[in-house]
Amino acid sequence: MLPECRMQDDPYQIPKFDLERHDIDDFIEEFRGFHSEFGDCFSRQEPRDNFYQYMAGQLSQLERKSIEPIALNVENAKVRAMQFFVSNVIWNEGKIIFKYRSLVREDMGDPDGTLIFDESGFLKKGNESAGVARQYCGTIGKVENCQVGVFAGYASRHGYCLIGNRLFVPEIWFTEEHAEKREKCKFPADLKFKTKPQLAAELLEEISEQKTIPFRYVVADSIYGNSPDFIKAVESIPGVTFLVAMPNDTLCWLKKPVILKCCSKMSPRCLKSAVYMESAGGP
């Protein structure tokens, strides 16, 4: 349960956790209905079934939610079939994202909605997962072996959720020594290194151009606020207000400087005099 201080005097109140027994009883039907929304994104019934079982496993109380534990604990699921589904089956990812964002718009879309950009890390023990490396992991606050993703969240007066993501692939993965790993992870041949702010800018442009999610505000922390790529992407969208953090050592003018218009023949003495007059508050 959330503390009351998070619920009071807030224009975008966080919904209270108020599930009742009949909500749980009806949940499986809601789950089946949600799954059916994406049926035409798959070419055959087998991947549709594996998609259902994979979602059920992710929503379960399993401690480890990799393929094998899910397949062994979800009814009718098979380890090999689910591994093949996740690794090799092709589905219409763009269509899935579009349908999902359309559902988000129906449930919580608002013209004053807010897009939130941030990254998150996922600890890994091995070195074979796509993009895994020793890098800063925000979930534990230190450098560790992990994967990192850039995420887009959406919040409005009606609720909040995630609406997009990009895997951050460290620069070392694009070296020759990682060529075999790139092939094993089935990276596209034309994939190039991109910074986290560049990935966030891509996500922002995709969401804006898709015109599925209504929003007025964009917020992000200093890694994005300090990025020309991200700021350029936000400023290109009409009618959007952005609020971004900046590093605490950022230098700025306390007073707008005067731009001197001078000829190329101005002597060093004249230039020094003009600068002195400006610093002293002169004309």
C-alpha cells in the first residue's frame, strides 16, 4: 500500500490498491481477453499459445522467470517449444506495440499526459546475453555485470505504465572480438552503437510520429537533459513542454551577455574597454 502522503494534494494521484476477491476471480478472463487482442500479430496458433504461456509465466510468482522455470510451471507449456518461440519465431513486433499503445490510450490517454524517459539495469551472471557487460546498474547503484535498457513510461491523471523500450548495447559489443557473440544473439548486420540519449530520442520520435499516445510533457534525468540529440528531438515536437535535469556542475549565464557588434579593425585596446564597460554595467 502507498503512504497517504503520496495521495494528497497531487494533480496526478497514484491509484490506490483496491483489488477485491471478485477481481481476482475474473482476472483469468481479463487475461485471455488481453491476449486475444494480439492474435493477428502471429502467423499460427502455436506461437499464439506460447505467447499466452510466456505472459502467464511472467505474471506468476516464480523467482526465476526464464524459459525453463516458466515452461515447467505453466499448464501445457513445453521447454523446447517456448525456447524456439522466443529465439526463432518471427512476429509482427510493430503491430504488437501499436495495439498495446492503443489500449493504453483507451484506458489512460490524456492530452496533458507525460512521457518519462529513464534507463534500468538487470543483473546477469553469465556473458552470453545480448548487450551484457560490466557497466553501471542503476538498480543496485554500482558497476556490475548486467544488461541495460532505455524505457519510455507514460503517466496521466488516469494511471501510468511503460510504452516502449530499447536495449542499450555497449560499444565493446561492436568490436571484432564480439563478432561471434553478435552473430549468436542475431544482431542485425547494420546495427550501430547508440548512446542511451540517442535511443531515447528514437523512442520519442517513434511515439510522436505514431500519434497513438497523447502527451503534453516530456521529463527525463540529467543524462538525457545534457544530450543535444535528445533535446533536439524534444524541441522538434510542436506544443510539447519538457522538464529535464541537468548536471550540478553545468555552467550557465546568470545574466544574458551582450553581443558586441564590431568591425574587424577594432583594436585590442577598444575591445578590452568594451568588455570592461559591460562588466561594470555601462552602455
